Amino acid sequence: MRKSIMTLAIFELLVLSVPVFAHFSGPWAGTGTGSIPTSYGFPLDPWRDWSGTISVDHSTFEGTWTDVTWVPGATSGTFKGSMVVLGPDVAVYKGYWYWEKKPGQKMGDFKMTFYWSNGVCYGEWHSFIPAGFSGAMTGDRW
């Protein structure tokens, strides 16, 4: 009896020592919708396929996106966001996305909301260049 109480106490201590929000960090991936016109003769579908990582300290969500819809050999870009909300079951990140054909130039912004309980995320993106276009993203933890 005494041994089982001691074992239970140690187990409880270990469980309580794990950070409550540690489950959000790690890799996430998904797909997106929406497109923007370009001066290259083809529309761009940013976020068509994406993968990213939430940092261990939850401060950033960053990764890459690829569009294989219109361009032979694909075209791609990156994104990086910062945490704006962190709760026991939800984490929200806002940031900017970039395209390889316009290095260093912010192409638009995004917001992604992650839900721990069902391991999914939903987001939306908007374009700056050209302005006025938007799309949506979905994904899950992998």
C-alpha cells in the first residue's frame, strides 16, 4: 500500500512537471485554397501544400508552401508567424508569407489557429501583391 502511494505520488509529480502547452510544438502540415494573378503568365496558389513547425517555446510557427498546380516543377515560398494567443486547447499565430520569385518581399499575411484536442488547424491568408486576394488553409499534426 505504502509503495503504491509513493509510486502514485511520483507519477503525479512527473505529469504535473510537463508543461501544459507542450503538445502544440512540432510539425504540422496541410493544404490550402485560393489563388492570385501574377505577371509571370500563371496564377499563384500559395499554401496549396504546406508544412511547418511550431517551435518548442511556442513563439513561432514557420515553414514552407508549394504550388504545383500551374507551374511545371512547382513554385514555392516560406511563411513565419508569431504566437498571439496560447491556451490549453488553442494556439493562434499571425505572420507573413513570401514567394521565391520575389525574395524578401512580404506577399501577404496569414492567421492560423491550432486545436490540440482534435489535432487540426484552420487558417486564412491575404495578399498584399496584388492586394485583395485571399484563401484558406487546413491541416493537422504529423
